Amino acid sequence: MKTTNLEFDGKTYVCRIVNSNEGEELIIAPTSLLDALHPHPFGTENDGFVSEDAVRLDEEVFFFTNDADLKLPDEELVVELKESNAEWFD
């Protein structure tokens, strides 16, 4: 299990790294990071990222998922990711 840490607004978020079907390393982050980057519901008056740093960090992340999925073994995490991103995984 390969991990990386992303920091935002003084907090560290532990993320997973999985390989795509082409060998590219993809960062899978917790939804708690997405909530910090984009705290208001999409489509509302305050819709948007909180800062340019938030936008930059969002661009580094391939996918956001819940904490339970981030704890899965690599093979099981890829199965979960495949449901929404089949073209990225074998």
C-alpha cells in the first residue's frame, strides 16, 4: 500500500496511490479533503474552491473517496475505483 500526504489549510490528509492500467500513479484522496477544498455544495451561490491553492491541489487528485475505501487493500480499492473509472483500470 503506497501513500502520500497532501496538506491544506494546516491539516495533513493521508492519500493512497494506485497505478492506472497504463502505469500512471494516481492520487486517491479522502472526501474530507474535498470538503475542505470546496466547502459549499455544488450549484449554490457560494459554489467554488476556497482559494487558488485549493484548485491546484484538486488538480493533483485523481479521485476522492471515503475513508473506509482508503483503508482497503490495493486490489479491493481498484475494484471500487473501477466502478466510476473503468477506463483507467484493467
